[in-house]
Amino acid sequence: MLQTLYHVSTYDESLIYQAICNSFEALGVAGDMKPGLKVAIKPNLVTAKSPEFPVTTHPLVIKAVVRWLREHQITDITLAESSGGLYNAEHMNAIYTTCGMKQLEPDLALNMDFSSKTIHTKEDFYNRSFSVITPIAEADYIINICKLKTHAMTGYSGGIKNLFGVIPGLEKPQMHYRWPDIKDFSRMLLELAQTVKPNLTIIDAIDAMEGNGPTGGTSHPLHMIMAARDFYTQDYFAAGLMGLEPMEIEMIRQAVDLGLANPSDIHLHGDSIPENLTPFQVPDTKNLDFSGVLPGKLGKYFAKIAAKVLKSYPQVHKDLCVGCGKCAESCPAHIINIKNKKAVFKKKGCISCFCCQEMCPMKAISVKRAL
């Protein structure tokens, strides 16, 4: 697997464009370009946040990709994303505006087609089909441009996790509810990734996020742009740069076990890995592993008991809550209500997916363990 890595000190348009040009040349992307090619760019626009925050894909990274495409005579380019929450014109217009995507027009189209299509999967998949937003389903070529972050549920968010945004609107909470266990949810993400099959994945890690990602964490710049065709192995590589153990990230572990990711076959092109990288702070939701405390079956039994006792739940800070209802809207289990302009949670029925924390614009939701 050829993995490109280029140092980019800051969000400077010329520096980013040069890194994109170098990456695309190394990966032979020009050979993919054909007249009339319909390209969809899939960013991370999880919520309405200004580009100064390390929450969403920076517009200058997308701008550099679009510039390269247009210089190679590709003009049918659509930005395609379904963020957290509703999938309609009003919501997505607010996302496009706040996240700085409006400035990219008219060089690319901001998707305003809010329909979806059913795509059938392989016969041996647990998910026999996926509902996918139309511009992704109809694209000839998909460029996946993610933001590097830690994640409250999956531990890590990169190329694989970014593709969850092709599921339209509030169907995403339904997927959380259908697959509440992290192993099942990770399997779903991998089946979705194998169905969408992006042609190219770029990781915006000029500024990245640590801690309570994907929206509530803090800045941890890596000052780099990465690109690869094999995004499964790229996620293994990028997680390692963050100081995470890739095989402890369930979706990456499964990708390795399935032969989708090949960590022994990484060929780095471009700049070297900096020697002064510091580990990323992990989310508050990171489960404690007690499996090694006692040997054999006894250890596994103890681990199961400890996991239940120390299960994490969302906790609302009423002094910060403004009663906007984003948490209730995104809750798969429908256990959140708005009363007296404040969010009220029920512990019973909570599947600890932390969609509520992810979608809260006020950072009014934190993680609390049962003990």
C-alpha cells in the first residue's frame, strides 16, 4: 500500500495544493481521469462548526482537490454529505455556510438533492442493503476527505468512519440502534465501506482532534496531509501516528482480520514521520480492559462484569444546555426529552452510542460512569 504523507505547517492554500499535487502524482490519480467523469467529494461535515475548529474537513483542503480536478478537465464535481441531524435543504445550507463550503462555489456543486438510493450488498454481509445519498450512489469516482479525530464510540475516526456520512439524515441513529454493540457497529461500518468503495481517501491532519471527538474534543495538530487508495491500511497507519494501538480500534482490528488492511505492506512516500509526535488524549468513554487481571475464562468473566459496572452514560450539564433538542433528535433509543428548555435523560434504554454528545453544539453533555 502506497501511503503519501506531506508536512503542511498551516492552512495555507498554496502549501495544501502542493501537497495534494505531490500526493496525486505519487498515487497516479491522473490516470483515473476521463472526460465526463462524475466526481463526488465526501467530506466530514458532522455538525455546523467554523473551520477554525478541528471538527470538520477544512475547506482549503477540498478547494485544493477541486483545483487539481478542474486542471485535469473534470468539471462535474459535487460535494456530498449527510451531516448529523436532518437531511434537508435548510439544515444542509446552514452546514455549508458555517463550515466554509459556500466559498467553494461555483467550482463545485454543493449537493441539494436530498433523495437516497438503496444499494444491495454482498450476499454474506449482515447488512443486505444500505440507503445511500444519491450523489454518492450515482458517482463515477468518490474522493473521501476525512478529518483525523478520536471518537467517543469507535475510538478513532478516519477514512472508514467518515463514510457513515453517506447514510441519509436520521437513518444514522437507526443504524446505531440496530447495531449498539461496538463489534457489530464496526462490522456495519466495514460493510458500508466495502459497498461505497471510495477511489481515494485524503486525511486532513493539519489540525486534528483529541479527547471527546468527534465534536467535543480539542486541537492536536499533526501538520500533515495524507492520501492513499487503500483507506483501510491508511487508518491503521494514521491511528499509529496518534499514539493509539490500531488493533485496539475494533473496526481496524476487524479490517486486519478480514484482510482488508495490510499493515505489513505500508510504503511511505513524501516526508518522513516526525520524531516528536505526542500521543492523543483518548475519549472519556474509552472502556477499561480488565481481561488481563485474572487468567483464562475467569479473566473474561471478570471483564464482562466490570464492563457492565463501569458502563459509560451521557450526563447533561444543565447550566450549559439551551434546550435546542439536537440530542433528542439524534438519540437512537429515544430516551431524551426536552423539559423546561433543558434536556432530560433516562438511563434505562441508553445504548451508550453518545450520538447526543456528538451533536450537542454547546458541549453540554459529558460522560459519566455507573460508578
